Amino acid sequence: MTQQTVTRKVSGWIVWILLLMAQITGVLCCGVLSAAGPDAELSLDEATRMRCVAILREGLKSDEFWPAMHAAEALTVAGHGAEVRPVLLAKLPTEQDAQRRCGLARELVRAGDLQWTQLMLDILASPNPHGHVHACESLYKVWQIGDGTLLRQAMTEVDQPKKALMAAAALTRWGHRGALEVIRKFATHEDGETAKISAWILARTGDASDISVLRLGVQRFEEPLTKAYFQYALACLGDADGMNALVGNLGHSDFAVRVYACEFAPDARALGAKDGLLKLLNDEVLDARIRAAQALLMLAQPAVSRNEDIARDVFPATADHPRYSEGSILALGDGRLMSAITEFIGNESDFAKARIIAVESADGGRTWGERRVLQENVGQTNVMSATLRRLSSPERFDAPIGFFYLVKNSPCDLQVWLRTSLDDGRTFGEPVRVSTTPGYHVLNNDRITVLSSGRIVVPVASTKDVHSVNRFECSCFLSDDGGKSWRAGRNAVAYDKRGAMEPEVIELSASHLLMHFRTQLGHIAVSDSKDGGETWSQARSWNVRAPEAPATLRRIPSTGDLLLIWNDTFTAGAGHGGKRTPLTAAVSTDNGATWTFKRPLETSPDQTFAYTSVLFHEGRAVLSYYVRDEKTGRISSRFRSLPIAWFYTSRGQE
């Protein structure tokens, strides 16, 4: 053998080894690709993309019900929800099975018809348990929970593990920390069916601390699909062995193992699965073809982070409009957000000319559309202070939208008005006067409460003349017919110094309302009503320090806890009791007796923050508040969207 021949053979072996190493590295790096984050995307040519869409359209027409629902999901996620809705709506009237009705409602919600959330909640509330698990699962999949009550109850029914697990899954996505612990306990369950559902959920809701339990699950179960669930969950949490198993199982002989490998691939950002997914576009099983097409289309898109802190100054102050403040945000029936704000003209005074404008966002508040006038100035001074609220029930997306606002004519004439929309915010009807008595009635932005009974409570701080008297008392105007007619409550709440100001009412129980309000005494004060807001008790300190500034109080749907947002500061002798910074959040698990998880939302010493609105939507707290530049005096309006879980994390422990 010549030296040249030896050299060629050695070189060939080196090349073969290098190629083998490259292949091995490529497989082992699948987990690394997953860890590369949401910016990593597959490259799909247009022909492949259209082929995937064609497979999904074929699946949507299929007589196989659940594959058709999977195709509907995939088409919506790929941006074709408009063609999905009529197909599903045609099926719904004749479908009697509760589980399938949940599937149809779920995909209608995903396709932008949020009113069908109520059907899933109705099925969960039904005495017939047949559809309960599917209702919980469907609510989880589309990030909806209603007011959370039904799901919190379902989570406690541990004798029905599937129901408890799926209820816990839905609540976990809405920041319920205890719900995640319920899911984790079931991961070690002896029953493989129960344990694998836990793994399926942890793949989307867990973290690195769950990897050891999931690895144990791989060892504990021999049944291929159960084992695969644990492997796929590991892949989603960044485990390389799990990723290798996911990619390898795309060619598994068991079609269910193949199908679920496709389902988990987008969550794992399994870019190394591309070749296997392309092969499955020709699979003999329809559901495998559908899931492969969906995975390819989703992996070709950037993943959307649900943990993002979104902050946008949607309405920045200008010379012509130096103040944007006192706003409110509502989720429309197709999932878009509508934000209303007061636009002042010429200067920042409460008595400057002003009107109310609105914008909408189709991407969770990251970008916003064109402005439109919601209410022109019909007052002798201005119109201001918007509240957007569903009137019959805040959780029903098919309920009329109430738009409350103030019309200011003079220092002794400020009245509350309501206009109602029956077409989901596109137009609003003729105004109805809410405040039935003369005087100067201050209704803060985003402060309307719809009780469980259906009564609408409008809390106001009133005085005869804000300039000559300037001492306020709090009371309520009430409606029991959806806002068509109004009457005043029977008494008012007084307080020391400037009095009781800028109230808000929250329902602690069906027989107990709490009103909190701004004072000049360095604390928030409260009063109670046991008759639906007709009468109120003598006010008392709530033992929460605060300057002379408004606070915002809401009940978190997933946990039932209270969320308070206010200025956690007080400086005796300073104007208004000190600057309105920081803006702070805290949580109470005992209806306001104590507060935990206190942490700042804003801390800038050069700015002040107040007049917060709060909406809970798809697992997030959606806020707006004013941001005042202390040097210029100009006031902008900031949009802020945070995962609800953020409020349960102490500062420095994120």
C-alpha cells in the first residue's frame, strides 16, 4: 500500500468521523436549539407552507371530529381564523355531546369569538359531569377562566384527578401558585394516565425544578405513550435527552406517539424536528398529518412570550395636548383591547377643555391603531374620566358595553353619564344621566362595579361646589335594569379634613360591599355596606398609608385574592401628603386585613403615577395609569401588561 493510498484512507476515516460527530452533535444540540429561545424559527418555502395549509383545510372538513378541531386550531394559529368560524358555527346547533360542544366553543374562542367562553363555563357548571374535564381543558387551552369560581372549586375535587388537573392548569396560567403545586403532586401519581396529564401540563407551565420528577416518570412508565409524554415535557423544559426522544419519536410505529411528538414540538421549539415533520405530512393517519402541518407552521413563527412585561406610552403628552389621563381598558369580543383616555387641550388643569378618545390593539397592547373620538366635549368645561365596563356581567363577552364619563359644566355642576354599545364598542347609543342629584360628582376612571346580583354600582365623591366648599362625601348611584334607569343610594360617607374622596367599591361577598377612598389623613379609609350599596357604615382607617391620591382595588379571578395598586408613601405636611411615587402593588388573601407581595410598579423620583385602571385578561393584569413629568408638568398615559404571577413574586425573587 502506497503512502498516498494510506493518506487517502486515513483522510476518508477522518471525514467519516467528522461527519458522524456532526450528526451526533446535531441531535444532541436539539435541546440547545430549543434553549435558543423564541427568536429561533424554521425556514419554510412557500410551497411547503401552502401544502401545510391545504392539509389543515382538508382536516377541517373531515368527519373525524377531534382531528377537525385540531385542524381548526392550527388554521387559526396560522392566521386563518376567519374561515374556521363559519364551519364551527354550522356544527354547533346540531351537536349535543357536551365534550364536543366544548371543543367547538374552544375553537370559536381561539378564532376570535370570545363570547363562546360562556358555553364552556355553562358546561362546567352543569350537574351532568360528562363534559366537565373537557370544559376545564378547553378553558385552559384558550386562556379563559371567567371569574375563576368554578375552576377553583373543580381544582379541589382531587377524587376526579383529570378534572382537578385541568382546572389547576387553567388557573396556573392565570398566576395561581397553589394550582401549580397541585399539578406537580399528580406528576408522581401511580396511575399512568393521571401522571401523563400532569406531565402534559408541566410542559407548558413548569420550570427547571420539574425536570428531576419528569425524568423519574420516564423511568417509571414503560407504556410508550405515557413515557413519551414525560420525554416531551422534558424537551419543552430544555432537556437534551427529552428533545432527542421527541425528534426520534416522529418515526415511531405507534401513531399516537407520533401525533403527540408533533403537538409538543412547537412548545419545545424543536427546530431539529423539521425533517421528521415534513415526512409526517404524508402519514397515513390524518391527525398526524394535521399536527405535523401545525408544528411546521408554528415553528416558522416566532414564539410569543407570555411572561413579557409590556409597557407603552400609548398617549404621550404634547404641547397641544399636555395631559392624557383617567382612562380605562376593555377586552372586546374578538380579543382586541380597547383603551379610552381623556385628551386635554391646551393645559393640564382639571378645568381645561377635554374630550375622550379611544384606540384599539390586536396584539395585546404591543401596538395600537388609529385614534377615534369616543365622546366629544359636550360640557361647558369638558368631558373626562372614562370607564368601560360590561354591564350585565364583566366576564361575559356578549354583554353590552357601558361607557361612563363625566360632563363638567362648572365648579358646582359635574355629572355622570352613560352611553351603551350593543355592537361590541363600534358605536354607542344616546347618553343616559346616572347622577340624579345636582352638585359636583367625581367618578374616578375605571371605577364601576357590577355585582353578582347584576346591580350596577357607581361610587362618587360629591360636593356642592368644588371651589367654595371643596369637602367631599361618598355615596353611590344604583341601577337594577342594566343601566337604563338610576337612583341615589340612601346615605353618604363623610371623613375628616377634605373628606371622603375618589371612592371605589368591591364586592367581598354577596352580602358585603367594601368602599375605599382617598383621604388627607395619610391613609386609605373604608366603609361597608350590607345592602348592596344602599347604605354605608361609618368610615374607618384601613391601616394602609397613602398620600392624598386614589387607589385601585380588584379581585384577581384565578385566586380570589385582592390586588391593591396605590402610592405607598406619605409625608406629613407636604402638599397632597407627598409625591405620587412610587406606584406600588400588593396582594391580600384575607379581604384586605393584611397585605403581602408588596412590590413597586414604578419608582422614578422624576415622575409621579396615579389613576390606575386594571383589567384581567388571558392570564395578565392589563393596566393604564398617568405618568407626570415633574419638570414640565405634562401628563402621559402608560399602558402596562404583566403576567398575574408577577404580583405574587416578591421584589428580588423573580
